[in-house]
Amino acid sequence: MRYTTRWILAASVLGLAVSLSAGGGDGEMTENPFYKHWAKFKEGTTVVHTEKTKFGDDATDELPGGVEEKIVRYKLLSVSPKRVVVEAVVVEKEFLNSTESAPTKIIYPAQVNKAHLDAVLLAAGAKKGEQTLKLKMGKEEMEIKCKTIAGTRKKKGEEVKQKFWLSTEVPGGIVKRTRTTMRDGKLVAETTTLLRSYKLAK
């Protein structure tokens, strides 16, 4: 497994935090936007994403079609005034089988260090916009109005371009995300994450 879901989770924090002002000392705490977003939904709510990564190197021998494909399933386990707990399970497709990871618990506290939150924003150099996406979920086609965040980070010959499509109506926030990594002008990896389905608990 070359990539993990860490960037997916960071993207949610980034997208839902753009409205917060910059600044603040290392000890200053602020509302965790990811907590706020999950906390509006009921326990048992689920979200499924498809994540496909195309590599610049010759990965055809290692991956079916040279593309790494994963299905990431999230489930909201608990909500309290102090934190939310989300379970994540990753199913990775291989040539002759699929491998399902053990469930992982992700804990989002209601308050986070403001300097850490600002660091996420500064790292992405976010530029905001709006766009409506049409997605096919099962047999239905849906239109979802999204806020977009796009940014590029350059460091030591590496360039990472990212764009996020986010909606407060979708648990976890992410409707779509693209991430392209270039090194010395050559493609390293191009990942597209797309909302596959979600179900609100009653």
C-alpha cells in the first residue's frame, strides 16, 4: 500500500477551516471544523469514497492496469461535546483479490491548537471558489453544490497541486479531491478521490 487515507482526512480539515482567520499563539485553542462538521450528523452515518492513484513510474506489473484503487468506508461511531469518533476501513483491489484493512478509529476533538490549524492552511496556499458537481450514486445522478479549494506547494524540486470539492451536506465534507505530485518536472502520482455514496442515520 503506497498511500494512506491521511491526505483525505487532512483535506477535510483544510476545506472546512478556510473561513477561520489566521494568526494566534501556539497555546491558543480554536474550534475544530472537522469536529463541527461530523457532529451535526447522527451516530451510524456512513460515507464511502473511491480513491484511484496513477503512478508516473512503471507500476503496471505491480498494480492492475497500473492504477492503485481503494474503497474507503467511514462510519460515525460517537458524538459528544468533547469529540467525535469515526471508523475508517480501507478495501484495496489487487490482481486476484481485494484486501480489507482492520477498522481504524479516528478521533476529532472539539478544540484544536490554532497554530496547527493555520499551518495546514499555509501549507496548501488555498484559493477558494464554487462549483456544482454531478455524481452518479448507484442508479441515481445527483447534483451537489460545492465550495472549492485549490493550491500548489513547492519544495525542493517537488510540486504538489491539490483541489478539493467540499459540501457541508456530505458527512466528512469531501465530495471530490485531486492531488498531483511532480518531481523535477516528472509525474510521481496523480490521485482522484470521489464520493461514492453516503447514508444518514435516522
